[in-house]
Amino acid sequence: MQTATLLGVLLAALFSLLIVLWQYFYKAKKRGRLNWVLAFLRFISIFGVLLILLNPKISNVSFQLEKQNLLLLIDDSQSIKSGGASEQIMTLNEQILEDEALAERFILRKFAFGSDLRTSDSLSFSEEVSDISGALSSADNIFGRDKTLAILISDGNQTVGKAYEYMGNDLSFPVYSLVVGDTTRYADLRINQVNINKYAFLKNRFPVELFVTLQGNEAVDSRLRIRMDGKIVYSTGIRLTPQENSKKISTTLEAAEVGLRMIGISVDSIPGERNTLNNKRRIPIEVIDEKTRVGLISNVLHPDLGALTKAIESNDQRSVSLLRP
């Protein structure tokens, strides 16, 4: 309540009291218990009317201390174990969770990640892939609107996902990294992205687009192969350098058989490459046998009908019938 409003309420109470005293005690010839009752009722009525005219607003402000979220994001991939950092991570995990000063200031939330982010009380270091960028994005989607800090414990060797080094501006909270284990960045060739339709028509050619990237300091030569149901249908050599470390490859494949076909894409490993899991991708595509029948209605035979029929039937999914009206 503001000072001016409070002063107005006090003056209204004083004014009501003065009127009651003047009417029921100063002017009254007789003073008894009834005067007190009537004086009280008159005071309430006058004071109430004045309060309605003043219309004071009463607000209540309360403060509550909310702790920030402290996210503990732990790499649970096999590279941690092979790099001899599993014991180091377990020690860091215990130290952070048992720290009383952190517990007083933050709400500690523990997560493990490999291919995806998950809550976990135990660590197995058995995940085949490590997606650091995916873990950070998932945490941001969940806690991005709250006051949050994150501690990332990892060896930094990501096998799938986006380049997490450049995600700082995309996240809603700061991330503090604790690097453990073997942090050496080995040469790595990977298939980053594959664009392919889910469906294709029989005897048609469908496009396949993919990107191959290199992580390393030396130029490398490799070979890309595309298989359909185990049979090689496309093969090409690729060369990548530290300056041109990404290559886009586009081709078309023929849908020869109806049904669900499996497209396998692989790139040969390079010398010194440790992670070969990201050298392969398998994507299903369904081949559909579907035709559209087109009717040409004419009461005369005309040479243009033949040309039109030939143009329409150049697509195997179209068949033409000549009809008379």
C-alpha cells in the first residue's frame, strides 16, 4: 500500500471517529451502553463508505529462493572405458554428488548419454556411439526455460551428431566441460547425412544424396559403395583434405523389384581410423508398383493422339486407353 493511500485511510478513520464522538457523546444528553453500540455501528458505516471512496489496493509481496538446476552430463560410451577414464569419471561423479556446498546452491540432476540422453543412477560405459551435441540439445529442450548450469564430463570424442564446439550460442545455459581419458583426436571418416525418399516407383530411378566428412590433418583417399539388398549398385572414389573436408555425393538408383529394399552405404576406412561405426549407414526404401490409367476420348483418329499417348506412356506409371464418346 502506498504512503498516500495509507494516510488517506488514517484520515478517514479519524474523521469517522470525530463524527461519532461529536454525535453520540458530545451532543448526547444521556450516555449509556446503547450509545456505545450505536457509535460503533455508525463508525463502521462511515468508515466503510470512506474506504469505498478511497478504494485502497492492498498487495502482498513474497520472496522465495529458487535453486538453479545443475545438470551433470556424463559420457557413457565405450571410448571412455577403452581410454581408461571410467574410474576417473566415477570419482568425479561421487565428488560432485556428495559436495554439500553444491547441494545447498543447486538442484543436482544426473544424466548419462550415448546415442541419446537419459537419467541413470549407474554407468556401464557400453554405449556404441557418443552424441554430445544431441545430449546438449535434449538438455536444452528440457531445462532451457529454467535457470540452469551444466557440467559435461567426456573425452570429447563424438562419433555421431553435429559439431558441438559451435553450439554455445544455441544453448540457453552455460556448459562447463571436464575432459577425461584419451583426448587425442584421431583421423575419422564418416557418413554425416543421407537424404533419400521413403518410397519409389517400380522401374523408376530415385535420387540418393549423402555427405562424407573428414576429421584429420592429412589428405585421404577412400571409396564409397552403395548396395541394394547386398548387391553393389554404385561405387565411386573420393578424396578429402583438411581444407576440403566435406564432399556431397549425388546419384540415382533404379527400383527394380517391388517391396521393402535395404539401401546400404559404406565408405572404406582410412589408416589410423579407430571409429568405423560411422562409416556405414543402412536405410530402407519401399518400392511400389502403381500405375495410373489415362483415357483419351475422341471421335476421330488423329496423329496427335499417337504422339500424346507416347509422351504419357514414357512414364512407366502411366497407361493410355483411347476411348470414343
